[in-house]
Amino acid sequence: MQRIRLMLPALTLSLAMLSAPGFGLTQKEANNLFSKKHYSELVSQIDAQASIELYAVKLMALVEQDELDDAEQLTQQYLSKRAEEPQVLKMAGDVYAGMAQHASIFSALGYAKQARHNYEQAYRLAPATPQIADALFSFYLYAPGMAGGDADKALAVAQALRDPAPREGALALLQYYAKEDKREAFDALLLETKQAFPQDLSLALIEARQFEDKPERAIAILSRAKDYPAATEEQTGLLADVYYQLGKYCAKSGSQTELGIISLQRLMTGGDSVQWDKYQGWAQLRMAQLLLTKGELSQAKTWANQALSISDDGNLTKAAKKILKKKRV
């Protein structure tokens, strides 16, 4: 059956950046299991006495297993007892947004409506909480109109966030300007925000994305960002994004291959503190492309085969098979 894609960015549904005491499993252990797709283990080990953040991992594990009825039933049970807690409402929004991306188009719109309702209720109770404001902003900005997306409302949430949280509000506004192709406003705000937050990894990633067709520009931005401090779990995750994007842009440009290879190696050897599993498949493909540029065909094919064994993404499959068809000159 056809499915609807809400195109919600990772930060809306992110589990890796949450940190709270666990019940049985720690949050870090649960996040690692989730990234490794050990969904059944998470479902069996986490109960309703766990923290909100930890219970969210269980619910999203059910969603990833396409057990949408069970995920919805447990979400509603949890919500019925804590319906006035903003973080619980936000969690429910995350779960419904995830369900919308796993459901047929006929069910997806209903789930999206529930996601929007819960995000709006959470925002009504705690409009100055960046995590909650960002969830609603991201839904409004990236969900299609028929699923409840609304760019004007996204703009209003971003603008309102700038007073209680200047950095988060500016980052949201930059995303809005980029998506709505408001280049002049984007450039002006980018300059202002870089002056206020000169070593911000999120800001560097947003800026680099504006140069998909000019990879050398993106490489220059990210080459500086890779040396920014990363003292928190969130920053460590963002640094992993920087490493992957460097590898990608170096592969796309066909230049600075050693920088790209080193960046991907750092990503792959980051350990449990870096949730790099989301790049598996694509990280291997970028490594294959970089090695191919260096003329190391045999190693490139090894990495291309690894990429194929991990991911069934159509674009990745096409690119990997193209490498495997190469013959040594």
C-alpha cells in the first residue's frame, strides 16, 4: 500500500540526544539498542514505570516493528494518566508522527492529525521549552499541507522562540528561510547568528546544506566545524553529522579524498558515544566512492558490497552497483 512521507527532520523524532535515568536499562543503553535495531529487546525490558524519555524508546521500537496498534494503545494509556504534562504530550506527538511515516496513506493522515494535536497541546502548556517548540515547528514546516503542515505557523513558532531561547529560535528561523527559499533573510540571520554563536555545530551543518551544488564551499565550512568543541552528548551527535557530511561532500566533489576518508573513519570508530548507526550503508558507500576516486578499485568494491548488505535504499543500491560494475583499466 502507498505510504505518506511526512519528511520530519531527525530532531523531531530524535531519541539519541535525550538523557534521563533509566529503569533497568539506562537511557544510553536503550538508545544504543535502538540504533542497532534491537527493538524486541527494548519492548520487553522497558515498562510504564520508566522515565518519559525511556518509555518513548519502547514506543518508537514498536513503531519500527510496524506494531502500530500496540504503539497507539500504550501511548493512549500512558497519556490518559499524564495528559497535562507537556513532555508526555510531546512524546505522544513523536510516536504518532513516527506512526504516520509507517502507515498506509489512508491511516497516515489520521496519525498525522493526532501528532499535530499533541504537539499543539504540549506547546500550549510550555511554549518557551525549546524541545517542545522545535517539535511543533518541525511538524508545521516539514509535514505536507494535507497532513497538517503550515509554513506560516512554523514561522510564528520560530519567531516566538527567539525571546526565551535565542539560539534555538535562530536555528529554527534559518531552517524556515532555507525551506522557503528566502535567501536574503537567510544570509542576514546567518551572519548575525554566527557572530553570537561562533562555534556552533548545528549552525555549521545548516550553512553547509545550502551548498549541495557547491561541495567545495560545504567542505570549507565543515572542515572548520570538525574542530569545534563537543562536550555534551548532543554536540557529540552533531559532530558525527559533521564527519558524515564531510565524507559525503568530499565524495561528491571528487577532491580532498583523504579528508573525506579520515572523517568517515572517525565516524565509524566513534564508539557508543557516537550514534553513527543511522549512517550505516551510506557511510560505507561514501567510503567506496572516495576509494574509487583514489583508484583503489578493489577496496572500493569491498565497501560497496558492505553498503548493499546493510541498506536497501534505492539510491544507495544504484550507486553501489555502479561501483561494482567498474572494471580495472
